[in-house]
Amino acid sequence: MINFRYHVVSLTAVFLALAIGLVVGTAALNGPLADNLKSQITALNKDLSNKRDEINQYRDEINRSQEFATEIAPTVLNGKLAGRKLAVLALPGTDQYADKVISMLTVAGATITAKVTVQDKFFDPAVGLELLDLASETSQPTISTSELPVNSDGVETASAQLALALLQRPTLAGAPPATQPAPGDVTAVLTAYSKASYIEVDDKATGGAEATVMITGAPAVDKDAAKKAQSLVTMATQFSNERRLVIAGVGVGDGNVISAVRGDPTLVKKISTVDNASTADGQVAAAMATVERVADDKTGHYGLAAGAASLVPKAAS
């Protein structure tokens, strides 16, 4: 029969074995093994410090690169858009860099006739019928609903109406000069969409632009993301009909409009794109691409994402 004394002796033996193990283990660690571990830790700390220095250097180089792009912009652009009138569409998610793109366009000498900030509501599938009604109610003598698409797509119809208000009418070869939108009609259309919270417009907005620069952000990620992505393409299509359009923004993420344009065999030939306009490099490239599209009537695709031919267009002479 196992008595209490047996348990006491057994437990004593266990604790004694543990104590001996700790002493032996400590002695072993204090020898070559401990020295080896200390050496490895020291080496890892030095390597970590070196990596941190490299990261800081790369960060400084990126910042310097952006500063270089900004400083060289006047030399590269140098009034190449002097006398040119441009409308700017700033789409959702571009607050941090839309004005920087506009700044580069003005460095190139462009006159911005209107900056229209398009709200996310404009692309909400739930308000399609409301957009159709608004377009119908906003008909003006020189911006007539007879010129709008006949369908049930609110984004397409409203985009066409905004394009008619903001842009010059192209004159076809052999035809008499096209009737241009009257200033009062332009104001009426922009005011109607502003009051309905579909857009925000600067106070001095006018019509008469000869081209559009559309500034895009990251694609939507909500349950209506696919429909909103298609609506962005629809808007781009309307603003490129018989007119010049440059899209500058972020070219990453599923459903971004830049990738959609580059993948469309028709749109890729008539819309220029810049996919890194959130950086100073891309903002300069956006202005250069606008020069190429407006002044030279050429189309190109620039930046870092798939489908880009190069970082920037070849500088015009």
C-alpha cells in the first residue's frame, strides 16, 4: 500500500530533478551555446538597423523624386496648353490630389473653365430614374433634351447633358458652325444638378471647354461596386463622344475605369489615361498627356499599371 511518506519522497525527487536540470541547463547556456545565441542576436539587431536605414533612404529618394517632378514641371510643360480651355471632372475619392492635377494643367497654361466634383450619389443605381427625370426637367434652349440619348440609363443621359453644357460643340467637316451652349443655359444645368446634390461646381464655372480631364479615385467596394464601375465607363464614353478626354487617377483595384478603358478596343483609341496621378510624377504626366491629346490630337497611356506604354509621353518640341 502506498502511504503518504511515499508521495512526499516522490515529489521531493521530482523537484530535485528539476533543480538539477535548471542548474545543468544554466551552466550549459553560460557556455558556448549562450555565446552563440548572443552573437546571433547581435547580428540580427545590426541587420534590422541596416534595413531601417535602407527604408529611410528609399523614403527620402521617393520624396526627392516627387520634389524633382514638381520642380521640373515648368520646364517640361512651359505653357504648352496656353489658350486651351479645359473642363475638369473630379470623381469620388480624389480630394487629396485633384487640385494638384489642376495645378499642373495651369502650369502648362491651360484655362480651367469649370471644376465639377461629381458626388458618389451620381453613380448610385437607386437614383437612375431620378437622374432621367432631372435631365428631362433641365432642358434648355441651347442644351436640348433632343440631343440626349434615348434610353433608361440615368448616368448616360445625365453625363451627356453635362458634356453638352461644359464642352464646345464639334463642327463637322463641311457643316456650318455648331451652335454653342449659351452661358445662362450652362449655369441652369449645372445649378440643377448641384441643387440635387449630384455634383459640386466652383462659382466661376462656364462652358466652352475644348477637352475634359477626368480625375478618378480608387474603385468602389460596396455591394453596387460593379454597377458603379460600369457607370464610370458610361460617363467617360459620353465625354469622349466627338471630344477629347484624358483620364488621370489611380489605375489599381478591380473595376477601375482606367483599366476598363485600356481593355476596350474602341475607347483605348480615343481616351488617354494616366494611372498614377496621385503622385507628383503622375500629375506632371497627366498634364503632358493632356498636351499630347489636345495640342497634338494623339492618344496615349502612361504610368505604372498594365497597359501603360511608358511613364510619360515624349516631351513635345
